[in-house]
Amino acid sequence: MAKVKVDAKSALEDIHAGMSDIALMDKYKLSAMGLQSLFAKLVDAGLVSRAELDKRVPLSQKSVDIAIYRCPACGMPQFTEFDECPQCGVIVSKFMKRQAEGSAGVGGGSSREQVRPIAGGGGGRGDVMFRVNLHRTGSYKTTGVTKLTQLKWKFKTGGWVSSTPAVTQDAILFGSLDGTFYSVDKETAKERWNFKTGSSIYSSCAIAGSEVFFGSLDAAVYGLDLQSGEPKFKFVTAGPVYSSPAVAEGKIYFGSLDGNLHAVDVARQAQLWKFKTGGPVYSAPAIGGGFVYFGSLDGNLYAVEISSGKAAWKLKTAGPVSTAPVIGKDVVYFGSGDRCLYAADGNTGQERWHFKAGDKISSSPAIERDGIYFGSADRNVYAVDVKTGLVRWVFETEGAVYSSPTLAGGMVYFGSADCALYALDLTTGQEVWRFKTGGPVYSSPAIADGVIYLGSDDGHVYAIR
């Protein structure tokens, strides 16, 4: 499908007239990424200054309800409804007609039973993080599911579930595009409590101490009491928050579509610093060695000093960097929209190698021992050597892979836009089993005690074993 053409003169007139981001996206049929690309081109051409754009009223200060429409085939988010996806070209109505209708799940009442984090499950002292830990390794120290036996339960929400569930001793916690954050009993799928935000939730949560933290497209990051769901923390940015937060030593770090990485003191709910990039920050930050590593849609991976918020280095790619980097031994690995997976020196940012896939990489890599595992919009999942970047194996699915692979017990688990969860042998890349849901799977699976938990765009969270 041809790219959308925007009349620069008309766009400038609308920007100078104070037209909001939502109105601009609606008028010119642009996604959030497309709008930021338009801004960048206008700045590069000298037609408008970055300062002038920054002075415009931010999205979070507009009294509007942000509706998100996403392609059911490739996952491309849009702020206006569409019949044909501007990214992959699929006809939405025909695609949806082929999808199985998800049956009603298990709902429930409200419980205030105590929720206990899994000891050692995440960033230390029982904390639980997206991609397992602060290094975002995606590798669980638990047994895998080598033989699929049954669906344990599924829980129905009012919207797609693209976030990764967090698993505690008693509960599963996750957000949905219906704007609600849920706590569900781990064994029965009975709802314990829920909390409604002002817009959709893509952000995967982080558990630290007695609170759970996550972002919302209403531009805020929330902290809720694990036991009751009562709000304890809220920090509002100038743009929607897709980023999955990292919490360490009483501080929370996250990106926003306002173009910043934010560092906030949790107890005081006060900003410590913010780091401005040249584009929206979807990336979930990784923390290690005194640095915060994260990507931006301006095409850079940044390393920022955690103590000062000052830049240590950046590595420029030829495409947007939207996913979480993973920290290995003195090396940071990350994917880009330019189709490449990069390995960069963690201290200097010098590129060590890159591997080119067949399409953009919007899947966060997972690392275990000497292998890196990641998906691509080219429908494949790749395993490459951490030192050389040489390919070990490639596995092809029937849809784009935006889900980030999870590793456990010698297996690789991930979802695909073909609606399936796959389990592969870590060493050979051979398929061991697959589980079909009623919609595309962009959620990354979480694993605990021989059970896999994942969300699907059929609106359910599944527990399978």
C-alpha cells in the first residue's frame, strides 16, 4: 500500500493554528509514529523548530478520550478506525471473519486476599519485572512446559491483552486495552480486584515491595497496593505511556511518548531527572552497571547515567528502536526497525556486530548462556550466537512475531500474529508444541511452577500447562 502523502504547507498551517495531535492524526490519517516522523521531517527541513513543537499543548492536557485501533494481523496501532491496515495491507473485516470467536472466560467478584510476590522472581527481594529482571533477560529460573496437557483456565477482559502478566504466589496481574488493570487468583481465575485508568494499557507491570506499577495511554504511571488495588502512586507525563517500568532502590524509570525517559522517586512522587530524546519512547528500560539503557523512535539506543540522568553514549540505527534492550556480559543487545539486531559494548556504545533479519524487529531479545533469541515481523524467530552474531537456527510461523521470547527449562516460548503460542527446543529450534488462541498474540508469556500465562488479542488471559 502506498505511503500517506502529507501537504507540508497545510500541516504547518494547522500546527501554527494550535491543532492538537489527535486532530492532526485524524486529518492526515497518521499513526502516532507517523505524526512524529512528520514533525522530524519538518524540523529537518527548517520549516518549524523543535522548541515550537515542544511548546504545543501536550496530549495529556487535552480533555479527550483516546481511542486506539490496532490491526489484528500485524499489530500496527492507529488513533482512527480503518478498513485496510496502512502497514501490512490486510483487509480487517476479512481477517476478523477468519478468526475464531473467543468464548466467555471466567470472571468473578472481588477479593482482598494478600498477594505475595515470588521470591527471586525478578529484580531481587521478591520483585517481579517485565522480561523477568532489570537486565530484561527474558530467562526464567524454573521448569518449562515440555508437554502441553491442558488449558488450566482463561479470564475474559473487555479488550485486547498485549501486556505480559506478572506472576506472584497467589495472583496474576496484568493490564488490558479496556483500560483496566486486573488482579486474578492464580489457581481459580477469580477476580480479586481491578483498577480503571483513563485509557488503554499496553505497559507490562513491575512489582516492587508491596506495590505494582504500570503505565497507561492516559499519560500516567500508576502504583497500586498489591493486596487491595488501592492507588498509592501516580505520575503524569506529557504523552501516553506504552513503556514497561523498571523499579530499583525506590526509584521508577520509564519512557513516554513525550520523548523523555523519566526517573521518579516513588516515596516522594517527585521527578529526579528526565532525559529528552528526539522521538517517542516506547522502550522498556534495562538497568545495569550504573546505566539505564533504552531506545527511542529517533533511531538511537541510549545509555544514561542512573545517578545523574546524563548521557553516557548513544548508538544510531537506521530505524526506530521501540523494544527493551537486554544486558549481557558487558554487552547490550537490541533490535531496530531497520531489520537489524545489534550488539553494543555496554560501557562505550561501540557496535560489536549486527544481524539482519527479513523485516523490522519489534520483539525484545532474550538471552541465555551463549544465545540470543528474538522475533521479527518477517514471521521468524531467530537464534544467534552472542559473541559472533552468527545464526544458529530460524523458525518460521504464519504471522509477524512481535511477542518477546521467554526462556525456561531448555525451551523457547513466544506468540505470533497467527494467534498461536509456540514452544520450541532451545538448542535445535524444533517445534515441540503450539497452543491456538482466538486472536493474535503480542503478549510475552510468563512462566511459574509449570504453568504458562499469556494474553491474547481475543481479550483473554490464558493459563496453560
